Amino acid sequence: MDMSSREIRMPLSEVVAVRQDLNEFVVSLDRLGSRQAAGTTDEHTVGKFIADWDVARRLARARHVISVALDGQLSEENNAEIDVLCDQGHFYGKESAVSPSTDQSS
């Protein structure tokens, strides 16, 4: 499937909600990283942020919003191809996974 020319439509309200969540995560994690680099926070702070800000659930919701749009607009075969691509990601805890920050292959 050639994905470069394909477009998927999503309700603007859903796109805005996902973007708001992603923006909160990116800005907050950047600030946490800066504080860790400066030595003004400990290693437990990121875990506390993830738990307190319900990051896992909110990211799962963002994934769901995108999946619903894909499922509704692409064929079953196209969605299966996308699922295979997504399953090839780097996952924490996967024994053979290499940290993206240390992976020099690309």
C-alpha cells in the first residue's frame, strides 16, 4: 500500500483533543528531562508524572481515535498492513528491543 498519497479524515474535535494531550506530554517530558539533567529531580518523577497524569490511558485513547478513523476509511487488508507495521515498533520490556536513543542503525 502506498501511504504517501493517502489521507484519512478525522473529526476536528478528536484531532484537537489528541493534539492537546500530545502537547501536554511533550512539553511536560521535556521539562522533566531538563530538571533531571540539572539534577533538580529524581528518577521517580517521570513515573509519578505518568501515573498522576494518566498518560497510559490518554495515549491509548489517542491510538483508539486514530484506529477508528483508519478502520472506517481503509480496507481490512490495508488495516492489516498498518497493524503489521505498528507491531514492529520498539517496546519497553521486549527483550530484543534496542533503546531508540542508542539504536545507531538509521
